Amino acid sequence: MTYIVTERCVGSRYTECVADCPVDCFYELQDPHMLIINPDECIDCDACVPLCPVNAIYPEAEVPDEHAEWVEKNDASLCTDDNRITDTLAELDGALTIDEVRQKEEEKFGYALTDPSGAAH
């Protein structure tokens, strides 16, 4: 099993999760602008989950059906030395709060999605 970054991260680039990753398995994509986890490098330590301010990181087995497409989007082939993130960076302008993420999901799906187990919020 690995951990999956979902749509909740798009357009935010919160990097609190990166700071505690013991294997530096986070990478930054530009389109869509977000972080992903390299599934070949993730050691399933769970350190990142409670640090994500928008609860975007799920254990693969807990990814809601509504975010199932994000399992494939956390693809090792998208991870290179050039886009590896090892330090915290400032979030993007307009980064959403957890309440704004939940509101966006309610508008999109008609209901609130379950947060990942181990989420701090």
C-alpha cells in the first residue's frame, strides 16, 4: 500500500507533509499544480497524513471512490529529480482552506467526503 495525494491538493501546494517525510517521496507537478507521492518510494509511514491542512493524503485503500482517478495520477513516471520536493515551500496564492475544500466537494458531489483516517483536522 502507498499514500495518495488527491484533488484536494490541486492549486494549493501545502508542503507541511514534506517536512516529515523520511524518504523524500513528494514531487511537485505543474499541471495540475499539486504535490504527488511516488508510490515506489513511499514506505507507508503515515507521517504525512496528519500534517496536510486540507486532508488531501489518503492511504490507498481509503481513497474515496470520487477521488479514485488520483491513484493513477500519483505515478512514479511523473517523479524526477527536477520536481522532487524536500523542503517546505510557501503555499500558492489562493490556496484553499479545509472548509473551502469541503464546500467545493459538496458542490461537486452533493455531499461531504470522508477525511482520511489519521487526519489531524
